[in-house]
Amino acid sequence: MASALGGGARLRHHGDGSREEETITGLFSEDVILPCPFPPGNDEVIYWKKENENVHSYYEQKDQLEDQHPNYRNRTHLFHENIHRGNASLKLCNVALSDEGRYHCYVGTEETRTEMYVTLHVQDQLSKAEGSRTAISCGYSNNTFKAEGITVVWKLNKNAAFSELASFNGTFHTYQPRVQINQEDFSLSISDLSIDDSGDYLCNISTPHYTKLTVTTLQVEHASNTSRTVVVTVIVIITIVLVVTAGYYLYKKSGRDLEEQYP
């Protein structure tokens, strides 16, 4: 299953260094990447922390994990081949609900220093039964985004093939049957779900100053065997009741016939 990434509103500060804020949404038990770009430089020093917990450290051109918090042991990875290109992003594996929170990335080089804060939200996989209906959140809030100048695009990623489902750019558009986009919070509604609707649903909200990407994995399942068993059991019980009732009726009727024949 594809790992889920979500981008949030970014804010840069210029001067001695740069600072960014970003929000990421990850799927429970999947992998997620916490971004941390920086201007390429020499002698990189990288620290990832969550509050007072040491998540991952890198300096002297190698990982330094002696003081790593036990919660992250064997679960964190840097992209070593891309560090010299200015990429200090952290891959966090097998995401747990306890991983939610605000992460701090610090990168120092001979030339610059960069700080970035990444807030990680963790959500469970969305599971629905075949034939049902679902609404998938886009993560829109009036407190974060103003409706003026906003663009929203919904896409489905299925086996690395992307298809556009709906969009808003002053007016609403839908490009697939059974799909509707909510005009207030831009959530996506899908009716009469089929197995083919399973996949990663990407909602991209953008304005001239902000961007946010939310990814939700939808798993559509066949009707459960338990439901089929219940239906079959009910049918069998009804059949037995009808047979017993009919037998009792015939028995009583034959008794009356005998009484009339032999008074």
C-alpha cells in the first residue's frame, strides 16, 4: 500500500536561517515521510526531535543513534544519497497513533542553518462495504484557508495511475459518476461503492500563499461472510417454521376429516 503524505501551510523566515511549518497526514501501520529541505552545504548536522525525544541524529557523515528514543528504534531512516542535495527528510516506518505530534528538524552546515516544524496526524485506513456510501475529508477549515482564490483538486491514485475525480476553481466540477464534492468543506462523497473504488484519494488545496495535500486510503470490501451466514440462517429458520406450520395444519385437518368420517 502506498504511504500517505500530506502537505500543510508553509512559512519561511529569512535571515540567519530559514524556518518552515508543515502538516503531514500518515496512515496507521504504514510509512510516512517527514520533509526537511535545506540549502546544500558542507559538514551537515541533522537533528530530528519530537518535544524532548531524540528521534534521529546525523553528523560526521553518518547516523548517530546512541541517544535515540526507544520508541523510534529501527523505525527511522534518512535518505543518505540525497543529503548533499539538501534533503534531510525523515522516513518513519510502521506509524503508530503515539507518533502524532510536532516534530522539529534542525540542519546546520558551514554556510547556513535551517529549522523546520512538521506536525504529524495519524489516521486509520477507511474501510467500507461494497454498495455503501462514504464521505472523504479534504481537511479544509475556514480558520486555515479563505474561500477566495482557493483551488481544490480531488484525484484517485490506483496502482500508480492517477485519475481526476472532482475540482473547484470558483465553480464545482465532477468527472466521474457516483461522485459529488461538498460545496462547504470540499469533502468527496462516493455512492454505491465497488471494489474498484479502493485506492488512495488525494485532495490538494491551494491558494497563492498556501498548499495542503491530504491522502486517504479507502478499502472497499466484499459483503462479509458473516452477513451471508445470517441471511442464510434466517431463510432456513423461516423455511422450517413454514414447514412445521403446514404440517401442523395438515395434521389438524386430517383429524377433523376422520371425525367427520367416523362420528
